[in-house]
Amino acid sequence: MSILERLAEILEPSDLLTEASDTAPYLTDWRKLYRGQALAVVRPRDTGQVSRIVALASEAGISIVPQGGNTGLAGAGVPPSNGNNLVLSLERMNKIRSIDPANYTITVEAGCVLQQVQEAAAKADRLFPLSLSAEGSCRIGGNLSTNAGGIAVLRYGNMRDLALGLEVVLPDGRIWNGLRALRKDNTGYDLKQLFIGAEGTLGVITAAVLKLFPRPRERACAFVAVPSLEATLELLGRLRAASGDSLTSFELIPRVALEMAIAHVPGSFDPFPDPHEAYLLIEMTSSRENSGVTTIAEEALTAAMEAGLITEATIAQNEAQAKALWFLREAIVEAQKAPGACIKHDVAVPVAAVPAFLKEARQAAEAAQPGVLVYAFGHLGDGNIHFNLMQPKGMKPEDFTAQTHRLNRVVHDIVARYHGSISAEHGLGQLRNEEVRRYKPAIEFELMQKIKAALDPKGIMNPGKVL
Ligand SMILES: O=C(O)CC[C@@H](O)C(=O)O
Ligand SMILES: [Zn+2]
């Protein structure tokens, strides 16, 4: 029997895609940077089916490429071009299995859309805090596999910090049920952490127990202009001190990004009459009714203004205004498409080093590529900056992208000097898996390879990614 015939015994006909028109969306990423081939796209409906598919693939020596919402930025969900593989989409496994408000946990299947999990938590008067721009279409399995970050890491951590248990189909098809809902469990190695951030190279995550938190009752959202990047550090310290544990987001928006959004994304606006070099979008939240978090934010920002740490500030007076300010944060991401080609760097340095890093990296990038537009924004509060470079005016997009490797090197060498990371929240995928070798200590690489060989001796799980 052929592999397709055997898959047809496991799956409903509509869950086994082989026609080019049906498989096409699964064979490329949304930015169309990568394109691959596959024998078929399989869309199992439960863990048992995933297990049978993986066992079959293992026996036949066919690779498995797990895929969630296909919103990734590093090409981890796109199959290789040799075609001897199956794309395993988790999209049909999208059930919330259970929610336990008293234990502050939710158990979800890997194909749940992030927003669906947020909404289920809210319905139970709880918060699932992971939040990022793709939340309407990215899926939890992908969030776990890339250890997704986003805009609330400062307060709640990234996906590694939000997962308590996992269910995983191992590369030989066996199911590991590690769906424990415990906050304490010191019974040996923390195996779930191997699969989180592994980008599907060690197994297929099929379900997870996630942490919930008290739902915020009050939030203060502010947009401020800063006189210098150095000032942002003292401001961050002051806001954390003033607000107790309430500072949730501290996002950097440079003038160039705001201008680009105003020019290209309808609905964008300038919150202040005069231009400023850089801005911050700040949010504090409290789960206490009448917590006074708005007053705390107002007082802290007034004091910061008197101390010369900010030059202008506006605080949202209602939900609609807060939404409008957050819209600007999304618009600056969208606006990146406008100038043509963009070379992305998803880097992290220790928070205190961000201003110095930004200054040095900007000078180096501008010297390496005259006319380049530095578009550096993001999660300043946790040290993760999207240090993106836009093509110089008048340059052809392809001539600029031809410089990718050289410019990556310029930026990442500086990141390394600051003891940073060249992939903070988007993962390595096939975008940075070669480059990371230059920066990751050989001993760490060797350990990763040993773990890979132990768990996936046939090397069938998502080949060509991460390692
Ligand atoms: O476009 C990017 O480089 C980053 C996208 C995303 O991580 C964000 O923070 O908005
Ligand atoms: Zn980001």
C-alpha cells in the first residue's frame, strides 16, 4: 500500500490534501520568503490520529513538518523543497479541553487560535496574558514551539513561563501525556521545556496546560514622547517602582515608524502636535477594582515630566482611546511593507544596554549601507528590539535583500558584544539556523544535537530547522 493509501485509512478524505491548489497555502509562509514541497498536507482531528501519522512516517522514513497558524517569521512551518515530507497542520485540533478557574489553568489543543484561548479565559473571569499582533490567527502549538513573546512579557513572561504541562507525540509515534496542571513538580528534568521553543524538531505538541491569571479590572494606557533613549531606562525603573507589579507593557516606537504608519496605514495619527525622536506606549493593569492605577500612572508621568524624562504624555481616558493608541503599535508593523524590502533583526540585549546597543547598531548599519533607514521598535521593557532595516530610497528591493547576510553580520556582531540574542522571540526556523552557529557556544550546540539525536534518531522531525 502506498503512503497516501495508508494515510487515507487514518484520516477523513477532507483531512488529507494532495491537490496543488489545496496544499499551496501550507507550502509557503505568509511573507512568501520560503516555499517547499510535501507529499500531502494532513489535518488530524485528535492526538490518536497524530500518533498514527507520525508512526507511519517514522516507519516509512518520511519527515513531518508541524504547522500551526503559519504566521511565523522564521520559516519554521514551511517544509523543505525535497518533497519527502508531510505538513502536519494542527488546525483541526482546536478544542478547549477544560478550564479550571480555581486552579487558574486551561487545557487546550495545539490548534486553538491564541485569541480563542484569551476569550475562553475571559469568559471564566481569568486572563491568559500572551498577546501579540498575530493573535487572531496564530495557534497555541506554534506559540509554544517558538516560545512566543509579545507585548506583555515584561509582566507575565513568555510562553515558557506560561505552560505547566504538555501532551506531545514523539518522533516514533508514542504519545507523552505530560498534561500536569502543577505549579510545583520537582521529579526530575523539566521535559516540557525541551519541546517549547524546539520549533517542532523534537516532536509534535498536541495539547497544553496553560497558566491563567486574575483578569485585569482597570488599565492605564499612555503614549509618551521621550527626549532621549537613555531617559527611557530611568522612566522604566520609576514606573515599575511606582506601580508595584502593574507595569505590563513598555513599547518603543521611533518617530520614523510613526511617520511611516501615518503615511501608509489609514487610521494612524500623531498623538502630539510636534514631532519627537521617540515614543513609548506604556500600559499598567490591575486586577483590583478601583485600584487607582490610572492615578498612579498620571502621578508617575507628571513626576517624570518634571524630571525631564518625558517631554509629552497623553493618557487614554477610555477604552476607545486606549484602543486607538494600541492601533498605532500595530500600524507601525504593517507600515514596514511600504518602503519596499526590509531586513529584520529580532534581537535582545539586557534592558540596561538597549540605549547603547541602539546607538552603536544604528551607526554601524548606516555606515555599512549608506541611506539605509533604521526602523527599530518593540519590547524595550524586556530588552527585545526589532532592529529592522529598510532599503535606501531609490535602491532596488532585490539589491537591498542581496545585502542581508552582510547586514545581519554587522548587527548581530554588536548584539553578541552586548551578550544578547540574535533571535529573541521569533525563533530560528530556517532564517537563522545557520547564523546562530556563529554566536552560540559550541558546547550548547553539541548538547542540542545530542538531545535531537536521542529523541529523534531518524531525524524526521522538521528537518532543516533550528539545528
Ligand atoms: O515585524 C517585526 O519585525 C516584529 C513583529 C512583532 O514581533 C511585533 O513585535 O510587532
Ligand atoms: Zn515583537
